[in-house]
Amino acid sequence: MPELPEVETTRRGVAPLLTGRIFTGAVLRQPRLRWPIDPELAERLAGRRVRQVARRAKYLLIELDDGATLIIHLGMSGSLRHLPADTPPERHDHVDLLLGEHCLRYRDPRRFGAILYCPGPVELHPLLVKLGPEPLSDDFDGEVLFAACRGKTAPIKTVLMDNHVVVGVGNIYANEALFAAGVRPTRPAGQVSHEECQRLAAAIRATLLRAIEAGGSTLRDFTDAIGKPGYFQQHYAVYGRDGLPCHACATLVQHTRLGQRSSFYCPHCQT
Ligand code: ZN
């Protein structure tokens, strides 16, 4: 599943291909993804110039010159490619956003993604309005995290993955940041110290930035009709490594489930 680094890498990939360009229409081969796609999308997009491609949490925001925004979520399996518009579509290529002789093509085998047209201020859209701070912005730090943890008995990992506290910290990065900060994922959030929250906030930022850099260097490009853009493999300290020795101390990494999500930790390095 694309997490925040993959979405940010996608944004960086497609932004130069879209910014300043004018949409000429859209082709919908599938009426709905997770939600129905606006059937008038082609008419709404035609003639509109792209001001910029932004991101909020895991939503890509294609901002148009009339104040409207196209919100794209990649769901479980979505990807975007920039192709000649006459490239024959394959089975899961559900939507083309037309840019003259090229198109931005949306593929999504599992159709859990979304393409939503938002005519008004996008920050007030119901999907975005209640989101917590961005983890890479100045609005999130150890103070914010410590305040959010006060009085909470839920596991710290569950709190890190709560979009009201901080957005975009998915299961992989919550596991990795908790290892880097030396905090066990099962610990009640209210018992995590101020200093540990500082370490956690820094670890979240570092873990996400490292993944974004890895994406930027391993990603091929968004113009390759054959490649699979937007996803990249990384080496993890604990994620997916249950039963294997911890890189720091050789204790075997443990696995547990928290809120249906797989959680991995080193019982020696994380207390
Ligand atoms: Zn260890």
C-alpha cells in the first residue's frame, strides 16, 4: 500500500509534468473507484491550467487556476503515469486526465483509490478538514505529540497512526520510528515521557525523509509505460523481521498485533 513517502515521491514525479499545463479533458473507463467519479469531470477539467501539485496526508492535490482541486488518493494499489494519450489502456487503467497529446493515466487494480473533484477551498473538504498536522512540517514536534498523548491509555503506536494526532504515519513507519526512538509499541501513550516524544517526533521525520530520498533515487520515472512507478522496496530495521536478529543487539525481533495491525519490536532495544 502506498504510504506517505510513496505519495510524496509520486507528487515530486508528476508535479513538473503537470504544473502550468492545461487539461483538455478526461476519459473515465470506470464510473467509480472507492467513491463515484464525477461524470462531468471531462467538462470541468477542460481548459483549466494546473497551478501546482500539492499533498495533504496521502492525498495528492492538483490545484487548478479556477480555485477547484482534483483530489487523488492511490488507495491500496493506485499509480499514476504520464503517457502519450494514444497509448492503449490496459485492464486496470481506469482514468485518463488528458493534457493534449499526453495524459496522466490512473491505474488501480483494487479500486480502493479515489479521484474527487472539489470546486471550493480544498482544505475544507470533509476528507481533509479534520486531519492533524503534517509530520514533516513545523506544526508537528515532540511537544505536539506529548500533548496528544496526555491521559491516553491506548498503545503509543496506535496514537502515532491516528490521523487526528499526525497524518501519514502508516504501519511501516510507525514500527520503524518506534524502534529508532527505543520505545515499545505496546506502551500506553500516556506513559511515554516528554523526552521519548521528542525522540519519536524526530524519528518519524527522519524515517519518512529517508524513505522519500530512497524513493527519489530508486524510482525510475513516470513516463515509463512498463515500469511500476510509485512503489519502492526498502530495508527495514524491524518491520517484517519477526524472528530475525535485531541489527543493533541480535535479540530476536518480536511480533504482536495492535488494533489489527502487525507490530514488530526488539524487546531489548525498545522499553
Ligand atoms: Zn535490539
